[in-house]
Amino acid sequence: MDQKIYDFLGLAQRAGQVCSGDAAAEAAIKNDRAKLLLVAADASHKTKEHFINLAKFKKIPWLEYGEKMPMGAAIGKSPRSVAVITEENFARKLQQLIKRERLAF
């Protein structure tokens, strides 16, 4: 995984544009604040299914990326299965960084 992506996620957190953890992420999605959903690859099947279906229903882009431990560490929290970006420019840039990493492999 590219450290730049985790660093950028940390920047978004410091800017106050990340909601993480199941309850906060779900609230952000349901309140139409979410611009991008990140789901950790090692999240449980039930968690993945729930949040991906919620994102699809609300027409929010989502990506499965990284793992719980580094995602939590990047934002200064305990391990996180899900994180929501709440600002359009941060969401767009994060999508570009992840796409670029995936094309590099």
C-alpha cells in the first residue's frame, strides 16, 4: 500500500473531513455528508456488505482499500474498518491516488 494515500487520509482527518468507525460513517452517509466511502479489505464480510449496499443506495462512490490497522493509524485512531470522506476535493484526490496506485501494479 502506498504511504502517500495514508498520509493524505491523515491530512483529511486533520482538516476535519473524515468520519470513521461504523456509527460515525453510517451517520455521515445517512445524513448525505459522505462524498467517498473507504472500506478496509480486511473488514468483515458483514461490514463490507452493509456499507457498500448503503453507499450504493445513497449513490456514494466507494473503494475497498488497505487494512484496518494502517487506516486507523493514518487518522490517529484505533483500527478502522470504514472511513467516510466528507469533502468533495479530498474525496476526488483520494480516488485519484488510489487509482494511480492500482494502475502502477
